[in-house]
Amino acid sequence: MDSATPGIPGTPGIRKATADRPPAPPGRRAVVASLMLCMGLAALDSTIVSTAVPQIVGDLGGFSVFSWLFSGYLLAVTVTLPVYGKLSDTFGRKPVLIAGSVLFLLGSLLCALAWNMAALIAFRIVQGLGGGALQGTVQTLAADLYPLEQRPKIQAKLSTVWATSAVAGPALGGVIATYADWRWIFLVNLPLGAVALWLLIRHLHEPERAAPTRPPRIDWAGALTVFACGGVLLMALVQGGVAWPWLSPPSIALFCTGLGLIAALVRVERRAAEPIIPGWVWRRRTIAAVNLALGALGLLMVAPTVFLPTYAQAVLGLAPIAAGFVLSVWTLSWPVSAALSQHVYRRIGFRNTAMLGIGTATLILLAFPFLPYPGEAWQPTVLMLLLGGALGLFQLPLIIGVQSTVDWAERGTATASVLFCRQTGQTIGAAVFGAVANGVLASRLGGAADLDSVTTSLESGAPAEHVRRAVADAVHTVYFGAACAAAVAFLVLLFVAPRRFPVLKNPGD
């Protein structure tokens, strides 16, 4: 008779995993170090280019398309997550992570050698194709390495590395571009990545699994359809309202093409023997609910990460470094809260812990529009500190909970699905909230005003009073929208997620 997992309340009918044994302990610390390096590189390269854009454009030209340095990388990372997840379940984590790391480093080297903006954008996409393997496979390996009760520690370490690298990226990019050459932004990846690769090859030994009864089939048609579908839809979201108006022919054509590709993807995956995106990802209530909830998390995270720095500079009058500090404080509370969340979910369960975190985050986000105008810098700083703590209590229990409901052969796909939904939520949030903020600014300042023009004007001095008030109104509206997204996540967990996650019992526990 199966027994419940110790310390996790309400885990009835626990099924015993057949291949969930973690790798052997020797060399585990070296493997963890390599995972942290891989995670740091993936996070760093999502933001490090931002402050070096003037130097890059001055050297290579192409100012009109430089935004694709970010969009191309984001698109490549996002659309490859499901593919790498399925491949890691089929062939193992080690070969997928090594191949992804090599591709990422090759892209970094090519970026450093780029001769014009078009080449740099193309090589950033190559880099992103490897970055998708780093993000998804690292999270999956973290669950393979440790049993359930120890996973919060490694996940908290990875969260700390991700948050620190993402926040430090712009500052590091600015320093390199100012005191060296912008090409070193990409060259610094090579020695760090080489160390991570060496540690992985030498110390990661995955447990032997029973040979498959038949050769694995790779769903290449599904993979290509995922690439095409995700790429088209994300391009429509990223470029809509920026490169062209939302209701223009390019936007309509992209969205219609994306819908057609979605229909094609469903048809292809239903016929595939081993689909890239299997139907059970959405048929199981636990995974479907977490996918939707983390999609909402990605959406709400856009409010602070994109709009708070502009608010801090335009409304509070802070310098760029001080404005960055207001945002960065949540990187202090988020991993601490994530590490401590195990003491909560062991008492009240994964679902209730996540609901506690996202419910608190909803109230914090709702409080932002009620801050006094113009206010003091400590006020949004305190809110961000609290928000990081709330989201750490929300995200980590859901990721660990999902990983603990599947065995080894499904863990890569399940992990990739939740990360894919979070990434997609961020892309949707950037498009939606960007349109909302620009709409508010246009109504306050006139039809030609938008957030980009306000941000550019900050470089020439303090904005006028009416501009400050308009920015405050725009960001307050965005935060209210983020609170609505958090409320949706709460409702999804309340009505869709099962009260008790069907956690598997690891052999040997």
C-alpha cells in the first residue's frame, strides 16, 4: 500500500515513481555549481545588452532594428523550452544541457564577431536557441538531484542566481561598454561557460535507466510547428504597437497566421506518437492550473521590471542607479521567502501556500496606486520588498509541486511547460501593459506621447510637473492591471488546482 510523502499534508494515493532516483552524491556540489553558472549566464544575457545599445549602434548602425537584440533572444528562448523539455525526457538531461551550452557559447562567440546589426541579431537568436536549454534543463536537473524535502534549497539558490544576474546585467553591460569594448559582453560568457561545461561533463552522472522497448521517435514536425507558431505569435506581441500599429495589416496577418499555426499544431500533435507538447500537460488539473497561474505571474512581473524604473526617475526624481535599487530589493526577499516556503507548504500544502503568496501579492500591487504623489523613495521600496517575499512564497511551491507529481520520464516536459507559460505571460504582459501605459500617457499629454519618449526625455533633465503626473497615472494603471492578473492566478488555484497535489514518493525516501 502506498504511503503519503512525509511532511506534505494531503497527498492521498501517492504513486511510487519508477525512475526518480537522484544522481549519486559524489560530485553533486560541482554539478550544482555548473547549474548555477548556466542559470547565471542565461539570466545575464537577457538584460546585459540593454545599457550597451548606444555603443553597439554607434559601431554597427541599425538603430531602427536594435530592439530585435532583445526580442530575438526572447523569442528563441521561449519557443525552444517545450522542445528541450521533451528531448531531455527522451535522451536524458546531460546531453541536452551540454548541447544547449555549446550552442549558447557558439552564439556568444558569433555575437562578439558580428560585423553589422543584422548579423548580431541573427547570432543573438542562435544564442537564445541555446539559452532555452539552459533555462529548462537546469530547473529539471535541480529536481533530479534532490529529493522532495531538499528541493527548496537548490531552487532558492537558482532563484538567487537568476535574480542577481538579471538585475546586475544592465550595470555590468554599461561598465563593459564604457571601459572596454561592447564585444566583451559576449566574450565573458566563454570562460564561464567552459567551466560549467567541464563540471557537467566530469561530474554529472545520470542513473542508468531501462533500455526503451523501441527506439525513441522525435516529433520533428511538432517541433517545427512549435517554433513557427510561437515565433509568429510572439513576434506579433513584441512588435505590435512598436514597429507597427496593433490594427495594421502586419499585426493582423501575424495573428491570423499564428491562429492557423495553432490549429496545425493541435492536428500534428494529436497524430504524433511522442508529441513535443503531449496532451497530458493540459489534461492533468495540477499542471494545467500551475501553467495558467505562472502565466499570470509572468504577466504581472512586467509592472515592476519594466515600469518601476521609469516611475522612480520621472516621479520620484531618482538617479538611474537609485531607481535600479528600488527595483532590485525584491531580489533580496524573493529567494529568502522561496527558501523558507518549505516550512509553510509542509504544513498547509503546495496549493494553499501558493494562494497565500499570490493573495498577498494582489494586495501589495493594489496598494501601489494609492501611494501619495509624488511620495518618497522608501514607499515603493518597501512594497517591492514585500512583493518579492509574496512571490517567492507563490512561485517555488508550484514549481516543486508540479515536478513532484511526475516521474523522471515526464519531468522535463512538465517543467518546460510551466516555464514556457511564464515566459509567454511576460511577453503578453509587455505588449498589453505597454499599450495601456501609452494610452494613459497619450490621453494626459497628447496623442504623440508614449513611455519611450518620456524615458528619452529623462536624459535631458527633470520632466515637467504635468509629465510627472502623467507617468504616475500610467504606472498606477499598470499596477492595477498587474493586481488583476494576480487575482486571476488566485482564482485559478482556488477553482482549477486540486486541493491536494498527487505527489509521487521517491524510492528510498
